[in-house]
Amino acid sequence: MVRYIVEKILDNLYLLRVNDRVKFFEALWDIPEGITYNAYLLISKDGVVLFDGWKDEYAEDLLDAIRTISDPNDIKYIVVHHVEQDHSGSIQRVLEANSGIAEVLCHPLAVKMLQSLYTASFKFKIVKDGEEFSLGDRTLKFIYTPWLHWPETIVSYIVEDGVLLSCDAFGGFSIPSTVFDDEEDITNYLKYVRKYIVNVIGYYSDYILKALDKIRGIGVSPKIITPAHGIIFRKNPEIIVDYYERVARGLSERGKITVIYNSMYGSVEKAIHHAIGELEKRGFKPVTFKFTDSERPAIGDILSEIIDSEALVIGVSVYENDLFPYVSYLLELMARKIRVGKPILLISSYGWSKVASSKVSDKLARTYFKIVESIEFQGQPDMEDLEKISEGVIRLLEAINQG
Ligand SMILES: Cc1cc2nc3c(=O)[nH]c(=O)nc-3n(C[C@H](O)[C@H](O)[C@H](O)COP(=O)(O)O)c2cc1C
Ligand SMILES: [Fe+2]
Ligand SMILES: [Fe+2]
């Protein structure tokens, strides 16, 4: 079965894409939607340039894909935008097939990182921030974009064609059925972009904004954006730039409330159903995730919904004098990956001692999240507890309005 796609982007520029239907990304994120690794091949007057690569298990496929366009021995330069192995994993095999001719163009920090991963005897050529590198008929401009997604990350801009090879930036999860933005339902794709941003680079959200400022500041306004994951934007590159900015800023979708809870035997669930009823009475249709005997949502999906929510309702039961483990884990990742604040209504049920309010506050201590109301009750919620929840929902909605 052919897992890869070779597609001409311009007369001299090709996409080499492999579709990876892997279960988890970085051994962490559930991605039933899959992921693509996009490498690019530029045929210039001064020789063939390979930008990035694929995961090591697809190295032979990458060579096959390259051979449909060029002899691997003709690759004169390999640009390593980012050392993470989803892109660099195939470099050893490519250099072997290339008889070690190619020079590796990269950030200074990438040198030791590559040497620590591969045994190839690399011929490095360090590129400088803002450097222009002539390929005869084409010029590559290299721009440092630290922390997108590692410290050594750079992007390249093909000056004459207005193509921004952006590596992880502007990428997304999923295996889009087509290659370009003019052929795909972008609205549907953007939810995988949001998930990718929050899961993979959420911790470095500020650097997305810094990179956008930097790229705009040096007058680069790409006509085509070719990321290392997902769709290529050529019809409307502003869509992906604006969306990245939106997600990095944590902007909310009006009226979006996300409810997340666990319930072992139904006590928390009863209280949460009441909160949802109160929200629905006021016209809200919350996005709901629950950890129960029958459901276990993916943490990466929840984080992705949180980033553009206006507010959250979190329901948690007390478990071994602490928070129910999956909710505890979620809070830990919220603290790392979501760098903006959202108001929270906290609901908790305990058996003999209430701990949720202080435990959740601790977990979210160094974040911008704000617990507007915390309602804790023993066992099943009684009428008084439900009344408090109704009031809590009103407080939550007020917090949204107060921004
Ligand atoms: C495995 C397990 C561990 C628990 N540990 C505690 C605990 O340490 N402290 C406590 O007050 N209640 C504890 N409880 C009681 C639950 O917090 C309580 O029954 C709560 O109402 C559960 O709500 P739920 O059925 O919606 O999950 C525990 C319950 C279970 C099943
Ligand atoms: Fe990465
Ligand atoms: Fe990547």
C-alpha cells in the first residue's frame, strides 16, 4: 500500500508527504485522526535541496519518494528546520543513500542534537538568523523561530516564490484527504490544527506570537505556507496564520462552555447534570467530556476544546484523599499547556473529607485559570447543593461577562 504522496507545488518545488496512522503522537497524544510528515524537495540551479524528512520507520519510503523526482545523490543540501525525530528520523538513511554528499543546513544548537541521535558524519553548515543563501536561481532566507517547537527551530523562506517552509508552525494533526487548502474543508481541518497547537506547542504559545511578529517585522508575507504536518496553504495563507494567532492568544468562541467531569458511581454526575440543565435553560450547549465506567475521553481533545472556551465546569470526585486521577492529570496538563485564563465552576463530591477545592487551587496556582465558585458536598447532592450549583452557574456566566 502506498502511504506517501508526491505532489508538485511549483515547477521546482515538491511535497513529499507520508500518512502516519499511528495511535499516539510523542507517545502521549491520542490521534485517531493520524498525522502526516511533510518533507519538501526544491530543484534549484545550484542543486537539489531537501527540507526535513520523515520518521525513521518511513526512511525507505522517503527515499522512494525522492527517487520519483531526483537521484538522492543529487541532494546538495538538507535543511533541518527542527531536530525532533518526526522530521529528522530519516536523515541517517538519506545521507547513506546520498553517499554523504549533502551539507546539512541548520541552527547552531542543532549540531550536537543531531550528533547525539545519529552516527552519520554530518557536513554542517550553520545558518544565521536572517541569512540569505543563494541557490543560483533561488534564494533561501532563514529565520530563527525558537521554541516552535524546540530551541533550535528555524524556518525557511524561498524569496522568489514567496514560499514559507514553516516546519511544525502552521501544522496540524490528521491525514487530510487532499494536499492544499483549496481542496479541503478547512473548517473541519482547523479543529485538528487547534488540537495540534495546544497539545504540541501550547506550552510555548508566547513564542508563536513572537515568531509571527518577527516574520511580519521583516516583511515576509508568504504566498504559500508549507508546514511539516497537514495541509499546504496557497489559496488563503492568512487563514492559518490568523488561526495560529487566535489559538496562541487563547481567544474564546462566544457562548462556548466546556464541561469536564468524572463520576465513579453517579454522585458527581447528578450535580453536573443539574449544572448542564441550568446552562441549557440559558441557551448554552456545553461541550461535555466525562470519565465514567463507559467513557474515557482523550486528554488532548479536552485541552483543545478548553483553549477556545469562555468558561469551564469541572466535576471531580475525591479519590484516596486527592482528586480523581484522570481529572488530576488533566489539570496538570491544563497548567502546562494553556497559558491563558478561563473562569471555572468547580463541583466535587467526597465520601468523608473534602479536599477538591484546595487541591484544584494548588494545581492551577501558577496559571491564569480562576475558580469562581467551588461547591463540595458529601455523597449525592441534596436540594441545597443543587441550589448552590444553580447560583454557581450564574456566577460563572457573570465571570464571562466581566471578561
Ligand atoms: C476508589 C475510591 C476512593 C475514594 N477515596 C476517597 C477519599 O480518599 N476521601 C473521600 O472523602 N472520599 C473518597 N471516596 C468516596 C468518593 O469521593 C465519594 O463516594 C463520591 O461521592 C464519589 O462520587 P462519584 O460516585 O460521582 O465518583 C472514594 C471512592 C472510591 C470509589
Ligand atoms: Fe516538533
Ligand atoms: Fe513535528
